Amino acid sequence: MNPLRIMLIEDSPAYREVIAFGLSDEPDLEIVSQFSTADAAYRSLRGCSPDALPDLILLDLNLPGSSGLDAICPLKELAPETEIIVLTESNKEADILSAISSGATGYLLKDSSLDQITEGIRSAKTGGAPIDPSMARHLLAKLKSSPLQPDSETVLTERELEILKLLADGLLQKQIAEKLAISPKTVDYHTGRIYKKLGAHNAPAAVARAYRSGLLTGDS
């Protein structure tokens, strides 16, 4: 199996070196390009053939020139199938809301462990949406504050609802499997059904839909 191709957009040479060194021991992950600005990344993506586009982008928010937040939409336009994980020092509620609504798959803080980052990368390519637990609380608090009417057409099984609640708590699929004592493949199967039923493409979108449709509430 070919390794996951990763583009790193980070203006700190020292942190780029840390991430590159940390991922060098992961045979299924490969950093194929590094840029210090979003503009440089744009130029690279414009010159890529479709089969040479990265599978995933690790994106800092505090960049010279175009900020990471401003870069998400242009990056998705240039590489629609490429997942974007924000990797930042910012724990501002507004930043995570803007990043997710702009199309980012995940949001991790730079003080995450290397294991959390590598697990998050793998999760993003298998339908997961890695979000730092502390940031997940900000996101969910916002969603809980603006519910819509319950959608009686959407019915989840007991197991699907159980997994959805754990996704809403910010757990990754591997963590859910361990907590429920089931296999990761079983979790993947159920999350796929959840996404299909809710018309969502990842966990943040599914959780947002669930809160706004009344499937999840502030008391869930």
C-alpha cells in the first residue's frame, strides 16, 4: 500500500523539522512537500497533476501573507479530495468554527503528542475528523446553542446513536472501539451509516446535523 502523501504548510522551520522527523518513522505516512506560506502551496498545487496531489494537508493558521483560515477554501478548490487538518497553537473558539465551516476535516493543537497527530492523520483518511478535545467542547457548545426542529425522518440505531455521542465528545474511531470493546472496522461501518443517514461527510458535519435536527441535545 502506498503511504499517505502529506503536504505541510508551516512557517516555523523548527516545527517543520519536528513534524518531518516524527513522521519519518511511520511507514504509511510521507511528507512529500513543505511550504512556509499558503501562496507557495497554491503555486505547487496548480502545477500538480490530479494523481500527484497530496492526500492530506497539515495547515498552520499563523502564516505570513494569507492566513491559514483564509487559505482553507482556496486549497479545497485546488485539491477538492485532499483532507485538511489544522495544526495550530490557537485555541480560539472563532478559529475552530471558521476552520471547520470553511472545509477543514480536523483541528489539532500543536501541544498534541506525536501519537495524537499521527492517529489524527490516519483517522482523517478513513472518514474520521480529529479535533482536540478541548476545542471540540467549543464547537459543540456553539452547535447546541442553535438547534433546529427534530427531523423525524432520520432514525439511528441504538449503537449508532451511542457512537455518535462519542464522536460528539471528540473521541477518535480507535478510541471509540476501545471504549465500546468492539473492532475499529465495526466502528468504521457504523460511522459510515451515520454519515449516510445524516447526509454528512465527516464527524463535525454529522454532529452538527445531529444537534440541529434534535438527535442530540445539550443533555445527551
